[in-house]
Amino acid sequence: MALPQTELEEDEFGNKLMDALNNTALGMGIAIGDYMGLFTAMSTLDEPSTSNEIASKAGLNERYVREWLGIMVTGRVVIANKGDSTFKLPKKTTPNFSHLDLKVLLTSSNGCSC
């Protein structure tokens, strides 16, 4: 990537950096959710659930689950209902997330032995 030469290019460069940081944080949140079993826990709950219910199902501290849910809602991975403070996975993604194994995905899809 060439260094920015004009003010417009500097704005574009700044936006690209911000997008990269936001996507990195979201990716880390997805990896944490997979590792800690949060997607699996959410996929087994029949109804939209509170952060306390999700934490209980996953065997985790509610405060940290609430923080994680904030990242997932901001990244549009999880749907929040502000009226009753419940959360759910979109129906179309539930099968994908409940069987997500990032270790397999990262090591097998590109031949990397990370």
C-alpha cells in the first residue's frame, strides 16, 4: 500500500485502518465465543435469552458474557432485543455457529499448520 499523498487519501487510509481494527476485534470475539462454547450454548437455547441465562448455560461469568455479547451485537453476529435485554443468534447462522471449530477451520482450509 502506497503512503497517502492527499487529504482524501489520508481519510481513506484512516478508514481502512479503523475497519481493520474493528474487524480484528470482531474476529477475536468470534474466536473467544467459539473457544468458550458461547455459540454452542446460545444455539441450544430455544428462546432469546438474557446474558445471565447464556452465561449459566455456558458455565461462565455473566459480566464477561455481557461484554462479549456487546461485541457480537455491534458486529451484527448476535441479535439483541433492547426491550427485554435478550439475545439470540440469527436462525440462518445457528447451525454454522453451533458446529464451529475454528482450530479445524484455521488449520485445514489453507494448508497452514498454525
